[in-house]
Amino acid sequence: MDILKIIEKIEKNKTASKQELAFLLENISDSELEQLRQKAQMTAIQSFGKNIYIRGLIELSSYCKNDCLYCGIRRSNRNAVRYRLSKEQILSCCETGFALGFRTFVLQGGEDPYYTDERMCDIVGTIKSLYPECAVTLSLGERSAESYKRLYDAGADRYLLRHETANPDHYARLHPSSMSRKNRVDCLYELKRIGYQTGAGFMVGSPYQTYENLAEDLLFINELQPQMCGIGPFIPHRDTEFAQKPQGSLRLTLTLLSLIRLMQPKILLPATTALGTITPKGRELGILHGANVVMPNLSPQEHREDYALYDNKICTGHEAAECINCLSLRLKSIGYQIVTDRGDYK
Ligand code: 5AD
Ligand code: FES
């Protein structure tokens, strides 16, 4: 198979076969990757110019009732330090964020039953009334269809729920038996049906993952057509049974970012914190490969280290303002700028 032909096909048809995608992922050469990168970067520039959207990430809670094998805040990790933010603390993060130019707040947390529909609707409703020009994104894991609907009616605009892997057998190797790929995907379709701008996504290089699995992830994105897609390398966490597994590769993550950009020219695609963690210029490289979003941390300083999904997470020692300044400079160095904008899907 000719990889440049496959890339041309993806450009033209926005898709390719599973075999072609898996072959490309496994065999792409440096010069072919550079051509793919240029096409992806051009596509992103056509969609967004050299503007980068920012989302303020507020990590609500490090409690989680789930036990995903890869995650540092899984229920069975006794060493994890648990915290949850009060409504007042969350509002104070929004206040700081608004002043720094954030117009999207992402409320993310472990699956913590403390954040009932009633509490969450109150928090979301208050944020929307104080900052009507801002979007609220939720990332609270799997909830019932009814719960998703109530939160949407309370004003939530978007929901992030990575599918983690589209392959059911691979899914079963990363999660406890109480969780299933089917329930995850049902949640995603429900979120879309309700009207959320919906984000799916997956880890690159998670244990037992094959190139075919990644091809399936790409085809799943094409099928679901989410407005957002979050991908980042798997990074082992010392207190999980995957502690000794290798981290996901930078090159493969960048290749996938470029492919997603070509397949979905308008999708909102973050250069993730995990990407910035495995290499110092990871987020800049992500942007140059077609990403158009960054998600700096707005969580209170004293809890940052405790929302440790993986080891060595960046920015846990920095104030939101420091990260914004740092990111502005980083993006400027590659010819891009942060914009004060909700950054909705168009
Ligand atoms: N490495 C990389 N990403 C991880 N996530 C959870 N644990 C890890 C890890 N060890 C990602 C999952 C989840 C998101 C919030 O963080 O994809 O959906
Ligand atoms: Fe946080 Fe650079 S982005 S310190």
C-alpha cells in the first residue's frame, strides 16, 4: 500500500478503510508524516486561522467510584489524596478564569456521587447566570440519560466523555467488568441527541492497544461525528497495575492528531496536557500537527497535585495566570495566538 495515496484518499473522502488506516499508522515514514502534518496544519488554519481556543479546566473532585485500570484516581488507589471543591471554590476559579480571558469553563471530575444532579444543576445554573457569555463544559463520566438532560436544561453546553477505545475487547482489558464499551458509546449518542456539543476521544499507546484498535478509534470518530475529540498519550501512574507499561509514543499521537484533523476539518481538537507532559514542546507540536485548543488548569493551587490521573503532570505548581502567560509565549513562538472566545463548533 502507498501511504501518500492513503493520505490523499483521506483528504478527499474524509475516510479510508480500517486496513489502510492501520497500515499507515504502523508504517508512515518521517517524510510522509511531514507531508501529513503540513496538510493537517493547513486544514486547521483554513478552519480557525492561527487562533487557539482556550478552555479553563476546573478539576472538581478526585473521588471516583470507578476503577479504570490506567487511572491514578481509581477507587482502589489507597494512596490517592481525595478532595472535592465547594460551589464557592468553583465560582472563584471561574472568576479568576474570566478575568484571564477564558470563555469556556470545563468542570471535570472523577465519578463522584457527591455531585448529584441537584448540586450540579445549581453550580451550572449559577455559572451561566454570572457569566452568560461563557460556555460550560461538563466532564463527569457516565451518568443516566435523565441526568444528562437535567444538566443540559440547567445550562450546560458541552460534554466531554472519551470513549477511551472503540474496540470492546480492548475496552474490557482497560476497565473493570462493571464497565462496558457499549454503555460508554450509548452515553455519547445520548449526549449528542440531547443537544450537547459532544467530545469523544482516546488514549494513544494504552496497554494492549494495536494499530487496528487505533484505526477503529478513527472510524468511530467518523461514525459518531463528535464536535470535539481529546487524545493524548497513555502515561503510566505509579499506583496502578499499569505502572510498568510503556507510555504512548509522541510520534504516534501526533500522527493521529493530523489524521483526525484531515478527517474532520472543523473538529475542536486539543493539544492535551498529557501531550505536554511526555515532551516539553508537546502542546506546540500538537498545534503544528492540526490541534486548535489548549486547556490550561484553573483548579485551586492546593489541589492540583491531587488530581493525578498519571505521573509527572505538568503545571501542577503554577497559577492559572502563569500558565496563560507561558502558553501565550509558547504559541507566539510558533506563530499562533490565544483568543478570548467561547470557541464553539461551527
Ligand atoms: N494516561 C493518560 N491519560 C489518562 N487518562 C486517565 N488516565 C490516564 C493515564 N494514565 C485520561 C482518560 C480520561 C481523561 C480524563 O484522562 O482518557 O478520559
Ligand atoms: Fe503551565 Fe507553561 S502552561 S507553566
